[in-house]
Amino acid sequence: MKKYKLESLIYYSKLFAEKEHIVEASSKDIQDKLDHYAANGWRLVSTDATDFGFAVYIYLYFETDA
């Protein structure tokens, strides 16, 4: 049987920032999450992202064998 875990991250757009500021801000956070879960035996199986207003929501889906 497998166990699943969802990690969600939220980033807010800044009106006068560079075009790529969300990518730059989120890259380190996402890599830290990937490293943390991989070190504990979890595998990234899917991702998703959506936006709403000034926010970008990033979803990371992990699984492991129970």
C-alpha cells in the first residue's frame, strides 16, 4: 500500500518586480521541499499550479511505499 502527501506553496505577485520574480523566489523553496521529502523516502509523482488574483499556488504530490 502506498502513502500520499500533498505539499502546497503560495507565492504572491509584486506589481513592480521583475517578470521572473516568482520563479526566482519559488525555485529555492521547491528544491528544499524536494530534497527534504527525497531524504525521507518520498518520490515526487505529480505537480500542479494555478493562479488566483495576485497569488500563484504550486502543488507537489509525493508518494512512498507504506
